[in-house]
Amino acid sequence: SLKGKVALVTGSTSGIGLGIAETLAKEGATIIVNGFGDHDAAVAAVKKAGAPKVGYHGADLSKPSEIEDMIAYADKEFGGVDILVNNAGIQYVANVEDFPIERWDSIISLNLSSCFHTIRMALPDMKKKNWGRIINIASAHGLVGSVQKSAYVAAKHGVVGLTKVVALESARTGVTCNAICPGWVLTPLVQKQIEAKAQAQGITVEEASHDLVAEKHPSGAFVRPEDLGGLAVFLCSPAGDQVRGVAWNMDGGWVAQ
Ligand code: NAD
């Protein structure tokens, strides 16, 4: 049970982040929701899943000063962060020579640098309590590449590297740091890519969805947000005490090929 623990899940108004927040809530954790869009609905969903207390902070994580505000809010209102799930992320698809510079910068800033900032700000308090869990949502693209995703793949490989260093630096403490590397999960981020594929190839959205998964997953099936939540719960459990610095793929067999 995660009763008495406070989990900050970035980008938890949608998709994987919301699924992980709900799964941690089911275990009794207090949840701090972050992200854009309909945050009232996300807060209500997390409450319904069983969180004893739910907070919300709308920090734009591409801005270090707003991350600082969010961590200060967690300290003041909840007595700090015990479980930090770095999940917020964005995608953009183009060949490297056509990749818009501002898209490169915003992907590196949100998908990679925001993890550096949340970790460096939350870690001292975890070390003081001698217990903490840092879970970075990387991607199969933290382990292997795909065409047209230079910024995303670079950022996600960076997250895996950051994960290893933080795990080593806290190895003698009760704080662990690990990465989860999902394959395809049907979220708004992926729905956009499916619709673009359908449009480009003149096929239906259903066909595009099927082809997208079949191309990478030997299983032919999407990963579900709640399954990723289950892995996060395991990493938070006592059995996860000596799991340190791993990049654990849950990807329908993608990177086993
Ligand atoms: P999503 O688009 O459904 O959710 C993204 C979340 O991040 C939302 O809550 C959004 O409001 C928030 N967000 C976006 N920009 C933000 C900003 N500047 N500041 C704060 N919050 C911001 O996406 P998702 O598919 O659930 O992806 C979540 C994470 O999982 C991302 O890091 C993504 O790279 C990773 N991932 C997704 C898949 C997949 O197939 N969906 C696979 C591997 C990894």
C-alpha cells in the first residue's frame, strides 16, 4: 500500500500520466496532478480511484521557474514529494534536416530538461526522509531509434542516461531512480500520429492504427496506461528497493527484436 505517500505525476491530465496517477491512487497514495487541459476531470478521476487527497498545480514544465513553484507547492501543501513520476512529454515528427529549431528546443526542454529540474528540486527532501521513488517515463525510443523522431529519441535516450546517474548518486540511500520505456499506448499523443498516417496513406484510421502497432509490436496490441501504472506500483513497493537505474521496457516485444 502507498498510504501516507505523496506522488507528483507530471502531465497527469491525460493519457499515461492519468493512468499512472489513478493506479497509484488505488494503492492509497495522495496525488498531485499536473498538466494542461481539463484538470478538474483528472482530479475527479484520481479522487474516484481512491486518493485520500488530491492537489493540482498547472506548471508549464518547459519553464524552470514554474517547476520551482510546483515543488514549493508540494512542500507547503503536502510536506514534500515521496514519489516523483516524470511523465509530461510531447512529440513532433519530421526529417532531421527539416526539423523546426523551435520544435527541437521545446522537445528537449520538456521531455528531458524538465526531468533534471524536478529531480534536482525534489531529491534533497527524499534523501532527508531516506525514502523516495523517481520514475521517469522514457520510451522504447529511449532504447532504439525511429525515423523522423530525432528530438524525441535524443531526449528519451537522455532521460535513460539521467536515470542511471541519479540512481548511482543515490545508491546508498532509500531513494531509487528508474525509467519505464513504453511502446505504443493509445493516447491523444499517438492518436494524432495515427490520424496523420491515415491521411498521408489514404487509409482509414482503423487501418492506420493497426499498421502502426503491427510495425513495432510483435504482440500486435497496444500497451495500456494501467499496465504502466502496475509497473510503477511495483517500483514503489519494498520488492523494488534494489531496482536501481534500470530502463524497463513494456512494449509488446518491440525492442526484443
Ligand atoms: P498525452 O499527450 O496524452 O499527455 C501528455 C501530458 O503532458 C498531458 O497531461 C499534457 O497536458 C502534459 N503536458 C504537455 N506539455 C506540458 C507542459 N509544457 N507542462 C506540463 N505538462 C505538459 O501523452 P501520453 O501519450 O500520455 O505521453 C505521456 C508520456 O509518455 C510522454 O513523456 C511520452 O513521451 C511518453 N510515451 C508515450 C507513448 C505512447 O505511445 N503514448 C509511448 C512511449 C512513451
